[in-house]
Amino acid sequence: MELFLWRHADALPGMPDFERELSPRGHKQARRVAAWLKERAPSGLRLLVSPATRTRQTVAYFHEDERGIQFCPPLYESNSPEKILELFCWPDDNASPTLIVGHQPLIGELADYLLVDVPHPESFRKSALWWLRGEPGQKTAQLVQVVDGDMLKH
């Protein structure tokens, strides 16, 4: 099963937190990562996205039609990695390939939970996308690739 974890791109400071928008840098990051992902995303990719403004803006570069997106308040609220993984039935062998767009610390906690005993970067940078692959019935995953929106050229 393919799982993509995408931390929202750089956002402007301010309050309320839920309504923060992407910065000009964040728009560039999101556009670059989305272009990379469009070239590699498997068909039937399920989109689970935090309903916060900055995550909606981030994923819009990948998928413009919000009708194909499942907005999940638990991705904005404080939740455990286990609860989030239940949302898309990890590690069920019938689960669709999934893209999760969310926030720190939850995105990093998901990666840490799935990559237990697997060497991986310590930080989950803004706009970073981590591509993980899991085998049916296995609770852990392998890290396939890490993409950084500041490092891509598009």
C-alpha cells in the first residue's frame, strides 16, 4: 500500500490558526511538490486533508476539485497516529493508496509510528512529502522517498 504524508507548505503567521494562509514561499513549495506528485501518484489515490486553510491551499495545487477530497477534522485536531491510521484502514490489504495532507506534530508522529526501527530523517519540514510503502497486514512501512518543496525545481 502506498502512503504519502505531506506537511502543508509554509504559511503566514497570524490568528486564528485555522484560517492561516500560505505565504508566497508556501505557494511555490506546494506547486513544486504537487508537480512532482502528479508524475508519480498511483491511480485511485485517496485524499485525506485537514480542513485548515493552509492545507486546503496546499492540496489544491495537486487536486483542484474539492469534491474529490475527504476533509478530516481529526487531522487538524490533536489525535494519535493510531486513530488517524484507522481513518483509512492501515494496514488493511483492501486500503486504497492514500495521500494525507496535515500538520506537525501529527504528520511527523505518523511517520515515526510507521517507520519504527527504520532510519529516517528526524524532522518533517514544511512542504515535505514522505512516500511510504507498506505490505498488507504489516503495521510498519518502508520509506521510499522524501521530497522537499524548497529543493525541487519546477
